[in-house]
Amino acid sequence: MKFPRDKNKSVEITSGPWWEVNPPAKNASTSTRKLFVVAIVAGIIGGVLGTNATTGWLPHGVHLVNSTSTIERKPDSVAGIAQRVLPSVVSISTRSNRGSGTGSGFVIDSNGIILTNNHVVAEVADFGGTIQVTLNNGENYAGTIVGRDASYDLAVVRIVATGLPALQFGDSDKVAVGDSVIAIGSPLGLSGTVTLGIISAKNRAVSTGNQGMESSFINALQTDAAINPGNSGGPLVDATGAVIGINSAIASLGSSSGSQVGSIGLGFAIPINQARLTAQQLIKTGKATYPVLGIAIDMNFTGQGAQIANSPTALTIGGPAAKAGLQPGDVITNLDGESISSPDQLIVAVRAHAVGERVKITFLRKGKSSSVTLVLIASKK
């Protein structure tokens, strides 16, 4: 048998597989018959198999069995936790003469008390409008604001309902970097969305606030669980299903960079220990207070630490800082063992404490380091 190698040359094959080599002449007719029979049998089998694949027809006697097994999901699995937590998470829709918005929240009392972010309901509070709360089962209720606090970015909303499943509070002080967490909420209006991640960092000094609104300063838990617009106010829960934070902010690359605007794995939540104290105040009185040192800070200071403004009115007369001997121009570098690197960080560190707590302040004055102890007082609003 000859195969052309190129147009000028050929090569002769004298050995090879049986289907390429001419059999001995005396067996030619027998081999031909055998090959013919094999081809027919193969064609029949192929036809049957082809029919099964395309039409679903099965040979007589073949039976398909439906599986009756179920997937067992452990209570501490992500699916198990989500199943327990989701009934307590709500979607919040707002409408005012400034526009509409969406957010999330969660039940903290079975009698219709819901905790969320202040910025979710702020426009309704400031300019009038309506709040609609949608439970996980699809039921809708009108919501009213019980109280809110911009400094901590927290608000309490009430609906007329009873017997609601309330979330269990965890202990955010015991959270460790690397702990698994689950974020639940309504990103972009997609209610009941569950995302998984870890605690990426603790005690992140985060300040938030829209133009024209009071800024919030959060001593935040950082997480890489996907958080997007609409997640605000939803719970961040630990591996037991207890809420340890309230999802409040995300870092974004920004549209001006031509990059991703949504979640980039940098989400921030208000620690639940702080949120619990503020929520109790809001429920009781409709407003909340936060601790202060009694100083005005130079927010434009770019050095290491937080500088008391160089102004005669920088210290509150009779306030904690004035009583302790601090002066305008002093640079605070440490608060109760926490290093202070910026004005925002000092504000966050102070607000992480409670009114009446005693704290140690380390500061620089003309290059010399000194320390004083003072008692935090409540802000005056």
C-alpha cells in the first residue's frame, strides 16, 4: 500500500495493523464475511444506543429508580445558620421627596423592634416620607422611627407585629481575626442574600457620611464577606448564628478609576456590643449619647497622632481634658493602650468606650511625652 509523502515521492508499507495489511489470498473471502458481520452487529448496537440518547427509549426490562435520599445539613453549617437567621432579617424600603432607597435590618425584639443603620432612614426622618419593612416571608409592614443616632449610624424602627423571631446577640469583643462570619441582607434590593467570609481585622477607624449629613465614626469590624449597597443595616453573624456586627459601609475603588464600584472584599460592620448600648438608649429615650474628652480636634492635622486645636476654645471649660491639664496644641498619641495615629482614630477610640469610663491619655507637648487619666463624659446634643 502506498501513501503519497509529497508530489514526487511515495513510500511502500510492508507491515502494520491488520486493517492496513493485505491478508493472505486464501483467507480473503472468510475475512471479508467476518468483517461484514461485525460491521452489522456494531451498527445495530450503535443504533440502539443512539435511540436511547436521543429519544429516551430503553430496552425492555430496564428500570430507572428515583433517589429518595435527603441532604442532611448540620445546624452549624452555613446552610443551617442561614436557615435559622433569615427569618429575623428584613428588607427596608424608603421613599421621600428626595428619592427612594433600600436597606436591611433585623429583629431585636419579637414585638416588632428592628435595628438598622441611621443612613437607611435618615432622609425620611429629615425630609418626610414612608418606610416599608418586608419580612423574609414576604409580609409588608409600615415602619416608624423610634429613635436614631447619626454619630453611631444606628436607628431603631418599629412595626406593628408580634411573635417575630429575634436574633441572638453575640459578643463582638471576643471576635478574633480569621473567624468565619456570614453577612445577610438585601444588596441591590435582592432580599435574603447570604454571603460568607471571615473577620479580616478589628478596630478599624471608619468614618462615613453623605454630603450635608453628620459624619459617623465607627470602631469597625472588617470583613471580606461580600457587602454591597442595600446590605446596610443587615446582620453580620458568627459561626453560631449570633449577631456580632451591623453591616454599614464598604470601601470602593470608585467609578473614576474605571474599576469595580461594588464590593471588593472590604466591608465594615458596627460591633454589636456598641450597637446594643445605643439601641437600648434609642428605645428608651429616642436618642443616644456618646462619650467625649471635652476637646476640639484639628481635623487637618497630618502628623502622627491627634492634635488638640490651637484655639482658646479648644477645651471645654470644666471638661475632662481641661481638668486633667491638657492644653491646645497637645498631640494625643495613645488612649487606654491603643495607639492613635489620626484624628479619626481618636474619635473612634473614644466612642468605643462608655460614658463614665476612666481612660489613660498619652500626649506630646513640645516633644515631651506625658500621661494623664480622666473620666469620659456624655456629649451634649
